[in-house]
Amino acid sequence: MAIRQEHFMVGQTDFIRTYSDKGVKVHGGFPEGDYDVAEDPAALNRTYTETDIPIDGGEVTAEETLDFLFGGES
């Protein structure tokens, strides 16, 4: 298991997407922190290391968002 990096373009700018393939956060970047996925312009040469912090489970559903916003069950 290791850190993975993928290049992708946004307009004319080359970006790098950095993530762990073992389901943990990566640490580094600017501002320095722990990230599920980091996306940076390649020219910035930002570096990351794997942590032991699991990525939070899943995405928030529309119902969960409504419950949060309106303080009740949707």
C-alpha cells in the first residue's frame, strides 16, 4: 500500500491528485494538514506522507444535510 499520484489538467495547468490506496489520510501540503485527497498544481511540488488516520466513512446524504440544516428528521 502506498501513496498514489495522478496527473490531470485544469485548463492549461497540470495538477496532481495525491491519495493513499489503503484508505487513510495523507499529510502535508499547504496549509499543512491531513487530507482525504490533495489536489495541487504540479508546479508547486508539494509532498505528502501516509498517516494512520482512516478516511471518514462515505458522503453525506441529502437527508442528512436537511436534518442538519433544519434540526430534525427529514
